[in-house]
Amino acid sequence: MKTRLIIIAFLVLNFRMQAQEVEPKNILFIIVDDLRAALPTYGNQQVIAPYITNFAESAVQFNNAYVNIPTCGASRASILTGIRPTREYFKKFTTSIERDMPDAITFPGLLKSIGYTTISNGKISHNRDDMDFTWSEIWRPTGLYNNQDYIDKSTSDSLEAGGLGAVYPFENLDVPDLAYKDGKIAAKAIEDLKKLKDSGKPFLLAVGFLKPHLPFNAPKKYWDYYDFDKIQLPVNNTFPKNAPKSAGNWYELVKYKGIPKDIESNGRNALLHTLDETFSRKLIHGYYACISYTDAQVGKVLKELDELGMKDDTIVIFTSDHGFSLMEHNRWSKHNLFRVENRVPLIIRVPGMTNKGRSESFAELIDLYPTITELLGIKTPDKVEGISLVQNLKNPELITKSVAYSRIWNGDLFVSFNHLYAEWKGEEIGHVYDKMLYDVKKDSLEMNNLANDKNYYQLTDSLSQNIKLKKVF
């Protein structure tokens, strides 16, 4: 470990020496768990999220932002290193940077090396202590009774006795915000902002909120924002008849009470089932309540930043590690290659640079690393694969990228303004056993797979070669 620290310290010292002479700027990095682009500012008027909406009024919002892998640990590792996932590394929700790529220079590590105080609150890396030497402080809240953050004692007892299969995937109790973990995370971030202001040092404060990740637990007042009878199910709530089975798995939800017991634990039989309409609406209701709850916590942190007089010195980045299907394609999951699981909100505010703007240019979350380094005038490490978004922040009408790539396990995704193409390969190089192609201009719901239509063979071959050139397979 000491040898590795010396090597990394040497490398980052070189980056510091090449940094431009710029005024240090603080960074508030907010990442939300499992938040799809289901916000009013992204067109979802069912959801109530006034604080994020207000923040977007003074920032650049990227309408085509995509993760590089829709699973927690791997996505976060990719974001922190600026490196694309492949079959060799950054593959699973349990991903650890220290295991997969121990010599990687994360952007928190780079900033710490040039004098920044770096604090990780809540869920930033999936594994709490991954690359712990890159943080000045790491903190996570504990649940009242259990890690899943159920605070009803009888529910907690059932969970302890029977596991997730003994409890429903939601909780609705009349309790204050601080009762659940996200309330505690916001309170810790506010406390840290006060200390950081007093210190006078530049900082990276990373705040990782846990909702709307399953289980959908939030205080009752946020459930009460919504009229259950008006909760709408998605129009595309059946799996496309001509879509590949590889695109159909569920995953996490199948472990909970209320899900048909003949669905295997990995969700492979999920496509044979459609959940009861009332239960489905309850799940969507819970997801929306969690968004509203987390939105309120984001609002508290941003308000404190403003009241402390730090707004004009702090870059704010708001995003999510991946999306989540809420019955689209009869799926309740992430871990796959439809847009709803890979497209996320990305909103960035840079003092003195950004006002309200909406960028249609594509962005990948690996682009955040070089964006941060350019904004701070620091040389970007050579291994970082993203492309800086600073041009888009200065001019949101500029289109600097028109495609994005993602992958999960043995599947790879290409998405553009016109098409979504995904393919699944076996262990044998070049053997594609499943694929799907959607014309997203004509078929925005992604219900008509064109991959096996001979009129599109040339296009699928071209897009397959495009993925191969990216070396993500």
C-alpha cells in the first residue's frame, strides 16, 4: 500500500505542477442512487421535486446523459476514475476500484493531492472504504434497526427473521426526515459545509443520497404529495414480443414480499408475469415519494450552501449512478440496456459560467472527471477516457457528442439521436447471440425490435463494429 501511495503521490504532484494559475473552486458533488430522468425538469410532471427543479434554473441540464454501466458499484467506479467498464474490470454492483484497478487515479484522490479537503458522505463508492486514502473523511449513516432502513419495528423483526422475502419493498410512516438515512446524510453535509467554510481550504464534498433505491421507504408526508388514484402506469408495460430474452431479466425486486414466488431469484422467469395493477401503482407511488424525499434533502444542502455565502465559489454537480425501470417493458430493474435504465439526470452549475441552459449534446458520466479537471485548471490523467463538457457548459446549444456507450455483463449498448442498438456476446469472441435495434425517433417507447429485419442488417453490422472499436466488449 505504501509503495502505491508513493507512486500515486508522485504522479499527482506532476499534475499539480502543470496546473494553470486559477482561483481554487469548491465542488459539491451530489449523486443519487437509482434515479432515472424522472423529474419535472426532464418532462415528468407526475413527480414533485421543486428543489432540483429550482436548481436547474441556474444550471446547464444535459438531456442526453448516460451512464456507462447500469449497476451501482461498477458505475460509481467508472465515474470516479473516468474509465469505461469492460468485461475485464468494473463489471458488478460489488465492484471495488482497489481490486480492479489499484493504480487508478480517482478525481477525489487527484484533488486531495493538490490540497483539497475531500469528504465522502453517504454512498459514493459502493464499498464504503474503497480507495479510502483518497478521502479526508468517509462517513455513512446507520439505519435504526437494519441496513435496508426500515424503521417500523415489526417490519424489522420480520426482515431479521425471514429476509427480504418477508417484507414489502416500501414503507410509509409518519416520521421526520431525519428518521431515514437520507435525512441524516443531508444533516451531515450541512454540518460539513459550515466546517469547510471556517477552514478556508478548497473542498470536494461528495453527497451520496440513497433513495429512490429499493426499498421505497420515505416519510408519509412525501407519499401524501401524490394521489394514488392518479398514479399512471407506463404505456409500454409489456415486454416487446420480438425483443431478446437477454433484455428481460428483473433482479432486485424479485427478492421482496408480494412478488410471485415462481420467479427465480435472478428474475429469469419474470417476463411470464405482470404484477397486479394496484401493487404496481403502489411501487411507482413509493418510487415517486422517495424522489420527493431526496429532493427535499438536496434542497436543504443547496440552501445551506447559499446561506453560508459559498454559492459563488462552488461548482455543483447533480447526477445519478443509473436509472430504473418502473414497469416499462414489464421490467422492474436496472441491469440492462434499455434507455430508461441508462439515461440519468445530469445538471451542472458553475459560478460565473452557467445560467439556465438545456443541452441536447450527449454526455457520458465518464465525462465528469475531465470536466472537473478542466474547470479547476488541472491536467487530466492520461487513462481518463471521458471528454470534457466545459464547452457545453459555456454554450449549451453546442453539440459535441452525438452517441453514448454502456454495457452490462456480456451486453453492450450504442445509443444515438436516432437509434438504440444492443448486443449480447458469448465467451467466444465475435459470437453475438442476442441483439436489439430500435428507431428511437419513430419508436420512442422501444417496442419494435428491428434487429432481425433484413432491411436493417447493414445498420446493425455497422453499429456492432462501432461498439467493437470502443473496446467495451
